Amino acid sequence: MDQVRGSQSIVFAETPYIVSAASVAGSKEAEGPLGKFFDMTSQDDQFGEKTWEEAESTMQKEACVLALGKARIKAKEVRFLFGGDLLRQGIATSLGVEALQIPMFGLFGACSTSGEALALCAMSAAAGYGKYMLGVTSSHFGSAEKEFRFPLGYANQRPLSAQWTVTGSGAFVVGMRESGVKIRGVTVGKIVDYGLKDSQNMGACMAPAAMDTIIRNFEDLGVGPDDYDRIVTGDLGYIGQSILFDLVKGKGYDIRKKHLDCGMTIFDQETQDTHSGGSGCGCAAVTLASFVLPKIESGEWKRVLFVPTGALMSTVSYNEGASVPGIAHGIVLEHNDVPESETL
Amino acid sequence: MDQVRGSQSIVFAETPYIVSAASVAGSKEAEGPLGKFFDMTSQDDQFGEKTWEEAESTMQKEACVLALGKARIKAKEVRFLFGGDLLRQGIATSLGVEALQIPMFGLFGACSTSGEALALCAMSAAAGYGKYMLGVTSSHFGSAEKEFRFPLGYANQRPLSAQWTVTGSGAFVVGMRESGVKIRGVTVGKIVDYGLKDSQNMGACMAPAAMDTIIRNFEDLGVGPDDYDRIVTGDLGYIGQSILFDLVKGKGYDIRKKHLDCGMTIFDQETQDTHSGGSGCGCAAVTLASFVLPKIESGEWKRVLFVPTGALMSTVSYNEGASVPGIAHGIVLEHNDVPESETL
């Protein structure tokens, strides 16, 4: 029997596993600190396609095919696919996963979508709704700038609080088949709105949601920072991280020694200045797939709270003066050998 | 134990129920055949707000509050909310349900989203992940025309194949608490692409997906048209319906006597000419809430296959020449008194 914990969390009695994961990334990401860990990178950020959007779809498809290959299963063995991206009407996903012909649920959680997808994959697998689920998310610098900001050819100056959208896609096969990484539980996020309106300072917009989900995870599960080897946020960046530390401190916790942000990990701040760090649906997904999961698999990290964060906005809501609320979903990942007695 | 059936379906051993449903609609819908059945309508299609987008958010919030009230539960008793709309980055939902502070999963399935939401609500409730789930979707004529077609002030001429986006929102409380309507099972749809590219003929784009999901439901569950009192599609409209009949006939089934399309039901074709019928995320949702569910609750219809359909496109994909694939999700609804022996 799965355990519903506190107000927002589930701890799985019988845990699903991340059976396999795959990452596909662009040229700037390939040159960064995680470059050597990605499964596939392309020096051509259009991935052989005619448009940025088609390139993003191609990345998703390649990430899915790679993850399926690593799991040694075929697409038709996957019961449900949960996927999303940042583009309007999630078109990168629809046109990307179409060829796989897997029954699918389209998602939108901005840059938190990898957490949303993993939560739903884990919930569906643990409930016995199928042997394998597939979660996939992506983002692309070219398509995101066009969607949310200015045409690239306009060469606008980016404010220092801006983040650099990661070109990449991560895919995850989740199932009840044993692997090195368990999904022990999930904490589903609420929308958190501190009234900020600056879409070029997304770290500040998302930090309150990250805090809310992390604290909720601690309280729902009766744990604290010491119970995790790492607390990994998606793409708060440098500004968002400092706000997160302050907000979490205000709740009586100190996570500074345990925190890692994917947006601060994927690019080298000295040689690849992105201003406030990386961002995008793909940022947390490829960092998880290429860098975080192997460390859990090897046992270097026994338990990780993965908390991708999203800024809920569109150009229309922004232009109409609406605020930019945030959302964050927490996924508790555990090394497979953690004894039952020590699990949460 | 839930029964995974065929390649895309689930039949719940212990069925969740639609505990309550609510519908909110605009002025044109109020004047239509279903006008008297809606819980709330407004003569002001801006619902007292400054923009179409805010109006859509307000409809979603009102529909949720009405559904919660009918179920006599508070928002904090709802474990998870599953919601979505047609706007870019699902902003009507994010800003609409924000005030409810329910942990949430954002969805995108175009006009199939009400089916996607009901499927995930039912799957989560049946798995024991919480006592109550809340599903909500919406669309708004003003925001949709702006998002997908032309500014209203441009007064463009609509082709005869075009459909009229419904201004409305439907919300559904789903849980293991007995009511008049069971969710017996679900058939999760795949993306179906016949290569059509005309975004002003969405019925044609969606009909193949409706056929695929209906046939899959028949084959996965070992049933046929005779096992249903009605097969209710979301918004195929007049053109989509005739294509659906042909496609289904090609598979050896005749559903003509059982079929009802929400987009052909919500407006009066003689006095409210919409060209090919109603459409939008809200179309199937408010028709289900106001018209279909009461007939199941009363026992007039014992079993209904609800199949909302979506056209997966954006203005960007359209302008870049991509096709418009479709997706449809099937929800098997049953009158509560259908004996166990006669269920699927």
C-alpha cells in the first residue's frame, strides 16, 4: 500500500525505479562541465532540421530512443508516455514523440516538467498501470528565445538576472524493474506566487516555489537536510539560489551544504558566462540524466531530493501585467542498496 | 487489482466516481440548447475581468469552486488538481487555479484535455493517492481566436470548415466516494497523424484520432457499439463526424446511432450558425458536466464512452508547415447501478 504522507507527498511502499535515462544536448552544453557525460551532443544546434522547433522535437525523439535502448525495451512495451516542453501548445513534444506511437499524456509545468513527468511515471508504475512508463522533457535556446523574448537576430542585450535556456532533452524509463536508482517518493508542488513580474529574473520568481516544496517535503516525510546527500534544484541560477537559501533559513533549515542547482552546474560561469545560469525544461532533465543519476547509481550519493522549478508565464500574461508564479515538484531518489530500515 | 487491458486501456477493479461536476459558460453558450443546464453563465464574456485571458482564469476558478461546493468538500481536501487549457503555456489554468492552493499537475492535450484530466484523476484516485482529485479545463472564444487565428477586431471571414471555440469551463471532483457516475475505465490515446495541415478544419484533423481511440477501446475491452448507450466525442463538429463515421465503418463498426458530438450539441446550428460546430477544451467539459453526466446519473444512459479529441498544433508549427496531428482519450462512464456482472 502506498503511503500518502502529509498534505502533498506520496512514499511508495513498493518503489518504482528509473530503469534508464538518456540525455541529448547542444553545442554550448557540450563545451560545458557536463559535456563528456551526455549521451549525444550535436555541433549543429538545428540537429539537421530546418527550424529550432523541429530541432527540439528531434532531440526529444533521440532522447527517448536512447533511453529505450539502454533499458533494452521497445517503444510498444511502454504503456504511457508523459512529456512536455516550454513551447506554446507543447508542440516540440507532440511532434517529437509522435513517431514512437506510445499512448501519451501531454504536460506543462514550465521548467518543472521533468519533475511532473517523473512523478506521474512513478505514480502510474507503482499503481500497476503498466510495466514501463517514459518521461521526457526538452528545451532549446533558439526556440525559447523566440517564444519568450526576442528574435535571435535582434541581438538584444540580456539583463544580468537573465538565464540561458539549455538546448537539451532528457528521457527516463520508469518501471518496477530493479535498477540502481529508486523513486522512493514524490512531493507534488503548489503554485506559489510572491507577486514578482520580471520574466527576465526567473530565479527570483521560482525560488519561493522551490522553498515551499522542499519545506513541504521535509515536513510531510519528517526529514531534514541531513537526510539527503544532495538537494538538487532545476534552474534557480545564481540569483534564485541566494533567495532560496534565505527563504529556507527563514523556515529554520539550512540547506547550503547540500544544495546543487542544475542551472549552475551545466555551464562554466567563468568561461561560458550565461549571466545567472542555465534554465529550461531540458536543463534539469539532462543534468539529472547525465550527472546526478550516475552518482546515485554508484552509491556516492545515497539519497537525493530532485526539485525542478518552473516559472508559469507566457508572453501574453507578461504583456498583460500578470505576475509570474512558480511551481516545483520534488522527487526523492534513492540508491538501490539503501536498506529498507533506513528508508523514509 | 486494476486491470491493464489490451495495449492502451485500464479497467478499474475498484472504480472511482465523478463525485461532482460544474459548468461555467459564456453568453452565446447560454443562448444555446444547453443554456439552462449550466451552473453559471455570464452575459459579460469578460466575466468582470480586463482581458480574455483573465476571464478564462476566472471561469476555471468559479467552476472549481462550484464543483467543490457540490461535493461539499474544501479545496484543501483535494489531493491533486489536474488542469489545462488551450493558451500558450497553459496560463489560464496556472493563474486560474492558483488561489485554490491545491498541489497541481499542468496538462496539455488541446481539446482532449478534459479526457486527459479525468483519466489522471481516476488513475490517481483508484491508486489510493488521495481521497479527492480535481480535474478542470477551459477555453474562451476571445482568447482562443487571439491565440490561434486573428485579432477579433480584424473581423476575418471564417471558412465553412471552421469551428467556434466555446467560452466555458468544466470542473470535476473525482474520488472513491460513491455517486451516480462511475469511471469504469480509460483508454489513453496515441498521437494520430494523417498529414492534414489545415488548422481551420480541425474536425478533419481530429477524426482519425477519435477513430483510433474508439476502436482501441472496443478491442482492448472486447466490446462494441452495442455496449454503449452513447459514444460522445468532444468537438469533431459536422465535418469531423462524417469523417469519423467513414473511418470507423472502415474498421467494421457502425456507431452512427450511438454517436453524439459535444461540438454539435452545444450550439443550435440553425439559429447560432457556427459553421462546423463548437470546439475548445471547454466544449466537451461543459457538455459532459451539464448534459451527459445527469443522463448517466438518472440511469437514462447506463454506459457512455466519452472521447474528447484534440488537434495538436500551435501558430508556430502551423506557420512552419507542420501537420496537425490529433489525440483522443476515452473515458468509460457507467451509471452506478449497473450490476457488477454486467460491467466490462
